Amino acid sequence: MNQRFNRILATVLAASAFTLTSCGDEATFSNLEKNTLTQEIYVVPETITGPVHIFFSPKKEIYLNVNDSKKIQAVFRLNGEILDADEAVNYYHSLLWKIENKKINIPTFRHTFQNPGEYNCILQTVDKFGDTLTDTTIIYVNSPSSITLTSPRDGYNQIDPFSEEEINLKWDAIGIDPWETAECTVYGSNKKDMLWNKPLGTSDCNEKTTIVGPIVPSRDTLESYGIHLEEESITFYWGVIMTISNSNGDQTVDTSNIFQFSTRLIDTDSSILNIPIEYKSFSEIAPPDTRITIKDASGNTLKELYGQNHSFTSTKLAPQTGVTIYLEELYYDEYKTDSLKVDIPEHTVVNLDTVYFEDNIAPTVWPTNMEFPVYAPIEFAVMDKGSGINASLISLHYDETDPVNFSYQEPVLFVMVPNNKQRRLYIQISDYAGNTTIPVFWNVTPKKDKFVLDGPYFYEKELE
């Protein structure tokens, strides 16, 4: 009897124990011991919202630039199925990010990488199945890159045209990180506008490149084309394009500045000075009249050159230092430019930067008389000894609002005035260089059979 009771009691207790383990808060996890929680790291643009896994994929390596800001998010899967953020928190006890000596315990955060380098973005999660999940994404932050030419110095003009010596082309390439490779393509041409269409070859960006002389054809060949190296030099332009690549296939392309070097003159004791000239905003029909005075270091005049419609001046000079060049416009005297100082090395063609003449003086406007018959227009003489009057920018108003009937026949402005009351006549005129007269007005008063002018008077508001 007791044995039977014990068997019955054991059966009941076993059933009760099963019932207890099937109830309560732990029921979900006790039945899911065979389930697996996995995690993924997403690094996406910080403006992205919504489920990141739809448009992006997790990466073990990410390449960024300095000051890039990214949204970094943990995404969890249960048995391979995506969990949304609210569901995922039911399956882990804790979550911890480690990045740039920082610890963060939220699933999603934003981070800005302010310095170049290699960073480990580590995600550690302790799930409710007793496992610790660890994943790492390596983030490479690229250094800012650039390439700058250094040698031969820009404008070097002592290249021996027929020498077989090598010309070393050098540059500074910065921003190539250990995880990147770089290739430099050298370009060269005797025409600056064609330079980037003329690749000469590729080179290791951290090494110099050489050009083997001679760099020009034979003398007979040059002279057959009318090129005489005792009177002119040949200029070469060169530049470099640096292409930086990483294992992801991303590329950064940097273009250098453009340098030039020139051949020296041969079989002559003189050098040549070339002065390109340009008149800014010039619109007149009559050409400018330029005088160029060249003086030595002691102030003695070496040469005085005259000419109309100057755009380029070339002259021979003995090699010397401390040469001063004075440039003056003799006809359009509102055009001015600064003097220049230059050294003239031996056997050299010295090409100066373009010299710009500029008009920085506003036109002048003045009545040809202070009294005019009422049946005739008022006349103003409009003078500009520079870029010329821009007729489309002549602005006149009566009393700031009433329109004005006028015509401009260079150099006179004709203004029709209604004979009924005293008026203020506002005048503002510009030249082609953008110089505008100071805003003024004149009082125009009708007196019997004439108009009397009084002024000018200045005012602050400019006419529109």
C-alpha cells in the first residue's frame, strides 16, 4: 500500500514539477535554448532613418574622411530573422560599444571622426541565452591628401636645350595612408592648355621622376621650323595627377599645380624680357598708347618703348639685377599700373606675369552752363578718360520718383525739363570698369524764359 502511494505521489510531484517549469517569466527562454541571437554593425550616413538593413549591409571595414559624421547602429537577428529595436531588447541583458576610447551603451549613436587613423568599432552584447556576442568593424579615416610640385622651381629658365643630363621632377605627396596605394601620372606639354591631355607615364608617388635629355629636337630641325634658340626659348609645362586607392575600390584623385621650365638662350650674351600687357574693361575705339621705361639699378634709363594697342612687349637686355620697369598710359590717363622690379639672368628669356592696367577713377559730370533757355534741354558734359561711359548705366530721376526724358550723345547728356515747377535732378553714371559717380542732385528752377541750375548737392541714397 505504501509503495503504491509513493509511486502515485512521485507521479503527481513529477507532473507538478513539469507544470511549474512551464509557467512564469522564464518560460520563453527555457523553451528557446536552441535559438541563436546574432548581431551586426551598420555604419551609415547620419541622416538615414528607418530600418538600415533594407538599404545597407554590415561591413567589416569602412573607409571615411576626416570630419565625416556617421550613424552607427546595432542590428540583431534571432535565428537569422531581423528583430526590430523594440523586440531586440527582450533578448539581451546588456550592450556596450567601444570606439576611440569611448564607451556607449545604446543601440544607435552618431559619431564624428575628427582625426585620421585606424579605429576599431567594437560591439559587445550579453544575451539572455548566456552568450557574449562580440563583433568588430575597422574604420579607416583617411588623411587629407594633396600633391604639390617642388622641382625644378616654377619658371626655371636655365635648362640646356641640347644637354643629355637628366631633369629630375620632384613633388610632395601627402595624405597616403598605410592602408592605401597611390599612383602618380606625370603630364607634360609645351602648350599649357593641352597639358592634361599629354600623359608622359606613371610613377611611384613617393619617388622622383626623371626626363632624359636632350629635351628638344636638333638645332637644324628647330631652325627649319623658324625657331632660333639664340632669340627665343622653349617652355615646357608639367603637372601630376595622384590617384589614391583602397581595398574597397574607392579612389581619391588630386591634381597638382602647374609648373613650367624653359631652355636658356644659346650663342648670345643678351637676355630677353617679355612683358605681357592687358587693359581691363577697355571699350574705347581708339587704341591705348603705352610707354614703357626700363631703368637699371642706378636709375639710368636702359630703354624707352612706345606703342599703341600693346598686348605684348619684348626687348633684349644685358644680364643684370635690380631692373625697374615703369609703365604709363599716355592717352587714357585714368588707366594706371604699378612699377615692377626684376632681375635679368644671363642667357635667359624672362617672362613676366601679365601687367594689368586698371581704371579706378569714376566719370565726371558737370553742366555746360548754369542757365538754359526753357525751350532747350539742359546739357551736362560727361567725361571719362578710362574705360568709357556705360550708357546703359546712366540713371536720372526727378525728385527720386518722376522719370526723366534724356539722351546721351558722347560726350554730352541732354536732359529735358518740364517748365512747371522747381525740381531736383538726381544723376548717377558708371563707366565700363564699374566706377560710379558720387550720388548728387541739382536744383532746377524755372525763371521766366530760362532754367537756373544750383548745385551739386550730395546725398547718401544711391539710385537703383
